[in-house]
Amino acid sequence: MNKTIYVLAFILISKSGFSQVPDSLLKSIEVNNPMIKASVKWLEYERIRSRTGIYPDNPDVSYNYMWGSPDAIGNQRELEITQEIRFPGYYFARSSMQKIEFGQSEIIVEKTINEILFKAKNEIVTLIWLTKKELTLSKKLKESSDLFVMMQQGFDRKEFSKPALDKVRIYHLNNQTEMAKLRSEITVHEEILLQLNGGIPINFTLNDYYIASPLPSLDSLDQKLLKFNPDIRIASLNIDLNGEKVKVENMNRLPKIEAGYKGETILNQKLQGIHTGISMPLWENKNRVRQAKIEKNWSQLNYDQVVSEITSSLRAVHSNIQTVLQNYLNIKEIAADPSLSESTFLLLKAGEISFPEYLAEVQLIFENQLNFLEVERDYFLLQNKITLLTGY
């Protein structure tokens, strides 16, 4: 799109009287949403888990007391204390691996919050769109009501036939039915927003959009994508995680050292000394290292795939939003003129056009206004999607 048109589109949108979506509403959802609460608790569990298993095993202490028979033999007492340790590099590698795992857990919770707020923003946009649609339909409903009253009075004066009156009655009833369906749809989306807020009532009037700000260039969004997108960051950390797994499995190939103290007393004689031992890793450890290396190679390929898919999705959304803006410009001038429908009604009252001609023109104007509202809605939904992907 031409840069001038692109900037102009945003100026037109930002001057349409948009009000800021209440940040307190989104903050309320972030505090009260059950899924977010559960995710925060889960993160506490992950934080504690990340600090376990990174130290040497606890020492083993055993004490044996055996009665002698016959009594002349005496009783025997044995005390043994042993400690198994690995080479220090194992604990450093495991600690680093679990820190990375916890980092992924933090991103997962961040992603959960972003997705819930994304859904809430979409519900807000949808409710604003439905509210504007209701306002547009209410004007059409009032016109049909006035038209029905006028036709009823004319029928009473025998100026109009019964079939003509019935057509207007049907037209008015259709408008009433459409309004009832629309208000029911508004109630459904209000309920969804209420549930996102943990069932706590929302005391906000959502009747207009927040101010739209110009989007950065696609190259700039690509850079934001790599730094912000949770899926990309998790895939990137997975490469580091599998690298640490390779280190851990390599350390598992080294022997474990066991050291300790052992004492024994029998027949009034006391024996004591040191205990040492060493494990002999011969079989499974080699295969585990190979497995860890394969996982590391796979994680790199997976990262490239994730980046490719999400970048492609961003480019599609960015292209769509430009198309929507162009459509917005094309229909705004006509849709923004409220006098079109009113003038058509005046022409009908003056007898200059017939009811079928009026109906055709009003329907055309009404559909254009609805198209305008849908394009306006689609723009903000796409902007929410870009925010979800890039943090913009």
C-alpha cells in the first residue's frame, strides 16, 4: 500500500472518536481469571521443582545391633555412614538445565496470560461492533416504525390498500426480529467477557474503540516477533535445554564415587575404617548421550520450523490489515453519511418514490453501513492478532 494512504487510513480511524479501552478492565481479567490464577500457582510449583535434584544425594547412615548366642560371644554393633557424589560438573549442568526448564515455564504462563487477554480484547471489539450495529439497526427500526404508523393512518383514511399495509408490517416485524437476535448475541458475548473476568460483574460501557496507532514496518515487526513471541522463545530455549541434557548425560558416563565410615564392635574388639566405592557405567549411558544429541539436533530443526510458521502467519495478518484499511477508505465516505437513509424516507413520504424503491435503497444503504462496521471491527481484530504475535 502507498505510504501516504496507509498513514491517512490511521488518521481517519484515530479521528473517528475512538475512546481508550479501559486498561482497568484487562487488569481486572488478569487478576480474576481462573486460568491465570491456576497458571500462577503452577509456576510456583515449577519454581520449587527447579531447585530440587541439583545437589548431591543425602548421606546414608545405618546401624546394626545383633545379640550374640551363646552369651559368651557377646553382642555385635555396626555403624556405617556413606555418601555418594558425582563429579562437580554434573550438578552445574543439571542446575543449568532446570533453570532453562523454569524459564520455559515462565514463558508458558506468559503465553497463557497473553492468550486470555487476546480473547478478552477480541470480545471487547466484538461487543463494540455489536453495539454500533445495534445503533445502526435502531435507526432502521425507528424508520420502519414511523413508516408503519404512517401507512396505518393512510390505510384508515383509505389511502393505502391492505396488501400495501401488510408489506410494511412484515418489513417492520423483520426489523424487530433482527434487533431481538442482535441483542441476544450481545448478551452472549457479555457473558463470555464476564466469565473471563472470573464471574465478577464488569462495570464498563463498551461503545467505541480505542485509538488506533500506526503499525511499524513489517521488518520491524519481524524483529519484535523473534524477541517477544512465546512459541519462538520456548523453541529457542529448547535448543539450550537439549545442549545441557547432552552435558548431563556425558557426566552420567563418569563413575559415581562413594565414600564413608564403617565401624564394628564384637567380642570387646572395635574395628573401624573408611568405606570407598565406585560405580561402573557400562551399558545404558552411551545410548542416552546419543539420544540427547539427536534431541538437540531436532530442537534446532523445530526452532526453524516454528519461526517459519509464525513469521508466515504475521505476514498474512499484516497483508490482511492493509487490505482492510483500503476497504475502510473505500466505503467510509458513504457509510459515514447518516442523511442518506433519512432523505430516502422523506422521498417516500413525499410520494416521489414507491415503497419497493424505498426498500431497495434503504437495504443497500444499510448493508453498506454494516460492511463499514465489519471492516472497522476486522481492523481491530487483526491488530489484536499482531499484538499477540509480536507484543506490539
